[in-house]
Amino acid sequence: MPLTTSSGARTGAVLALGSMSCVQLGLAASVGLFDVLPPEGVAALRLVWAGLLLLVIARPRPSSFSRSSLGAAVALGVVTAGVTMLFMAAVARIPLGTASAIEFLGPLGVAVVQGRHGAGRRRLLWPVLAAAGVLLLTAPWEGAADPVGVAYALGAAACWAAYILLTQRVGDAVTGLQGLAVSMPVAGLVSAAIAFTTVPGLPSALTGPVLLLGLGLGLLLPVVPFALEMLALRRLTVAAFGTLMALEPAIALVVGAVALAQLPGALGVVGIVLVVTAGIGAARSGDRSADQPVNVAVMPPSATSSPGSPTR
């Protein structure tokens, strides 16, 4: 039975915050590898290791899939590769907090579109707030943000939206981690194919220490966050979980400032606040079952319209 006590909710909140912190710390550590590997190589290294780990942990069973659900799981893997590689390319050019806020437009848009009809016109406020926040973060009138980096982040946002929709479909059709056991290896194969065909000399850069770092990043992203999210969802309603996940751009801002010395200006801080506020508002009015805890034995953490975290 999912926990619904205040103690269980507090534990769930800590677990959800821990999951988001792991994601952002993993991303910051990934940025540190850019001196050795280009963004495409870092993304592929992480996804290949994550795919191998999920194969060992979840062990996909062909009997768990219909032809339709298997196709959806494969498509989910392609989208996962897309969101990870595009986001890595973005954070190579713009600050982590800015990239995370722009990428967050994807799940926010899904939450708004799938929102409960009772929310009325109030639902339209959230994308306006988020757009205002992104404008303050990127300050296009100053030309401060790299437009290519912003474009990559917007591409990652679109992939994250597709990721949520596909995860809903896979989560409704396949129990437990079986969907991830297919989608993550597919993501590893797709990203490796792209990296090895676009990055000259990549094999020679994959030394023993680099491969070990990749294994550590594969654990930090996504294995540990997924485990923490699943534990959190045993204790939180979908609405509460989505509200907490809306804090991720703010966590990215803090991690970027502390770990990468990416100190935001005053407008940037206001922009993050607007994006987080929009995310919280959309999560409270945009989930499938706002008042019921999620049965994680049936669907994985991101199988709701709340913005769960892809591997990135």
C-alpha cells in the first residue's frame, strides 16, 4: 500500500529532491568531461552504460511486450537519446540553470495540454509565466545567450514532451521496469551510432579512466534517480510529485552556481522563479489523478503527466 501519512509524504519529498539533485549533479559532472570528450561522446558514454545497467537489473522479457508496446518502447529509447544528446549540446553552450529552465517547457506544455478541464483559463497562465521566465533567462535583447545553445535546449524540451507521452503509453502497457529495460539500451545504441559517426577519434579518447567515469555517471544518471523516484511515488500523490519536480530548474541553478561557477544575474533568478511557479501551477492542475498515490508496481515514475526526469 502507498504511504499517505505526513511522515510518508515528508520521506517522499526528500526522495524526490534527492532524485533531482542526483540528476543535476550528474549533469554538472558530465560538463566536467567536456575537456576529454565532446558533448555527443559524453551523452553516448552515459547512455551506453545506463543501457547495460538496465539490461542487467531489469532483464527484459519478450513475453511482457505486444508488438505495439515494443514499438513504443523502442521509440521511447530514440527520444531518450535525443533529449540526452540535445541537452548535453545545450549545456556546452549555455548555463545549466538556463538550459534546464528552457527544457522544462516540454513537460510544462504536456501538463497544460492534459490539464483538468476544471482549471479553466488559469491553465493558460502557466505557459505565459514560463515564457516570460525563459525570456528573462536568455535576455535575447542583450544577445548574451548562445542562440545555438538555446535551440538545442528547445529541441531537448520537445524530446522531453515526447518522452512523457511515450512513457505514459509504455507504462500503461508494460509492468515494472520492463519498458526501461528496452528503451535505455536502444538509447545507448542510437547515441553511440551518432557519436561514432560524427566525432572523429572518439574510440581513442575512451581510455580506462574515462570509461570508469562513464560508469559512475551511468549510475548517477539514471539508475539512482529512477530508484529514488519510484520510492518517492510510493509515498506521494501524482500532484505532489509533479509539484516537487517543478523545482528542478531551481536546483539546476544552484548546482550550476556551486559546481560550475555559473552565477546568475538578478533577471536570471527572477526568470527561474517564474518557470518554477509555472511548473508548480501546471502540475497541480495537469495530472491524471491528482488525489491518488501512484501504483508503481503498474507504471514507472514518469508514466503520469507530471514531469518526471528523463536520463538527460
